[in-house]
Amino acid sequence: MPLNHRGNLRLPHGSQNRHLPNTQIIGNVVTRLLHLHTPEQCHQFRAQCAHQTLALVPTMGALHEGHMTLIDSALAVADQVIVSIFVNPTQFGPHEDFDTYPRTLGQDITQLEQRGVHAIFTPTVETLYPGALDDQTQVLPRKMRTYLCGHSRPHFFQGVSTVVLKLLNCCQPDQIFFGEKDYQQLAMIRQLIQDFFIPTVVHSVPTVRMDNGLALSSRNQYLSETALMIAPQLFKTLSTMATALQQHTSPESLIKTHTHQLQTLGFEVDYLSVCDPITLTHITSTAPHGIILVAAWLEGTRLIDNLMY
């Protein structure tokens, strides 16, 4: 990436236009993306785009069509789109898959350039977390840490809320895009932005699925062929439950029945819950509307999904 004599980002001439010409070589990939590495470079990019709308799509890389749908949604409404790729260590537990999480930066860059993204932000762990991780200031979303994904992964939402706040401060976007598959995460980020008075609009994008109903996820590549045939049963279960709930069947009886069925199929169920879609409090009696959320392990891979009814 071109720098001036002070080490600052030298944006190409005419970068006020929608597409920013900046051919460079990143690894073995020739790209026209602006490749930003530090918060300071992001700030300079934002200053250059001060009179344009900027959308941020945060990712951990290993991009698939679910991510591309987020990016297309951002490109449709913003003048400039920046995609961050950062595998965030603070949202992984000590025995989770931080070290083995798929990292495919070269392929990701190719996809982003083909899609027309304007900039990519790929900080290192040392850049976003200078010093020892244990010494870092962390954002603690107390309520979210106590139920659903927060109950079994208490570190997760603290790590996500902290890194999202860092990315918001680095990129200063007008809009930020998240998928609805991670529904509890989406609710937490909306609360974070509200509580800290951050002038960024949160956009949610519907879950992208395979033809068999399986929600797209970077972790799906961990699954064997056999598991990939079983995994769509998660969404089938949600669909069956949604139909029954609309017919005023008791949530508690459905949860008990379908938890057992998933276990019989080979899932280790973390939770299967029927909740209010706004507060995410559990619904224990019949209600006209709600959201069904599930998290379960299959062959050691944690899968999540949800469905409104």
C-alpha cells in the first residue's frame, strides 16, 4: 500500500469517486482494493471519504455466499464499503478453534475485488490488542452472558462486543451489516450501539441457506460428508416447531420432544429455545409470534440457527 514519507496512507488521486483505483500485490494476489492495516490508516481513509456514506461489513474471513450477501446489501446503499477480516482471539474459549479457524485471505481478497468492495481492513492481533490480552479493556455485556450462547460461551459476547467497538472506532462507518443467523449477537450489537451512543445504523440481513436448508457458515467445512447430510435437520426441526407453535402447541413440550429427536440424530444440543424476538426472554406459553433458536454440536462442530414464526 503506498505511504508518504511520514508513513501515512497515500490515497490514490480521485479517491472521492466510488471505485478507488489502487493496484497492488498482496501475497500472490494482484488487487485494486485499498488494503488497510492500522487504525490510523482507517481514520485517513474515513477522512478522505468524509462526504460519502461508508458501510462496514465485519468478518473473520473464510468468506462464503452469506458474507457476499452482506456485502451486496452494503454496496447497494453506501458510497464506500470496507470489509474487515480479523479472527478475534478474545471471542474464542481456551479449547475452541481459534488456531484452526479457516484463514483464506488470498481467496477472500479475490472475491472482494470481484464484488466491487473499496477497502479491506486486516489488522493483526497485536494491532487491535497491543500488549497482553489479559490487560486489555473489555466490554462486558452482562445480560447476554447469562443465557443462550452466553451461558455455554461466557467469553464470546465479551470478545465480540469489544472487537466490534474497536472496529467501529477504527472505521467510523455510517452503517454496519450483520447476518441474522447470529441472532443473539445481532441483538447484543444493537444494544451496544445504543448504550454507547454510536452514530452507526445496524442493518440485519436474512440468513443465507443451502438448498437443503443448512445455514451457510465458515465452520461447515469442518463437517464430514455424513455430517453434512445430518446438519440440515436443524433447520427442519425449527420449521416443524414453527408450524406447531402457530397452532398454539406448548413451547415446553415441543422443546422436550425435538431436543430428544436431535440427540437421536447425533447432535449434542446446547440449547433449543423459544424466545421473544426483541428481548430474547424465554416464552413458556403459547404466543402468536416469537423466534426459535438452537445451538448444537455435530462431530465437534458447533452449529447455530434460528427461525421467526
